[in-house]
Amino acid sequence: MRLDLRTVRFPAVLRAGARLRVRVSFTPSLPGGFTGSLQVITGAANFRVVSLSLTGQCI
């Protein structure tokens, strides 16, 4: 199952084994490195919150 963010509504409920691709972008106004994070809250007992580290470089 593949969901398109142009059509999916949040909160999104996925079946076991399903995937949701999320594209993250930024437009920095100054040169340099940037960091951030994306947190996904799940219904899984052993992974209530999944945190993803994000990095980017503006030239």
C-alpha cells in the first residue's frame, strides 16, 4: 500500500505492513548546516514514538 501525501488526511491509520512516505523539505535563507527531527507517533506498544534525525546543507 502506498499513500500519496496529496490525498492522505492526517492522522493517517495504516494497516500492519503498510508504508507511508513523507517528503520533508526546507528552504533556508542563510548558508550553513541545519538539523531537525521528525517524530511519528505510533500505536505500537514497543515503539510509541519514532524519531528521525534530519540534516541538510545550504550552500
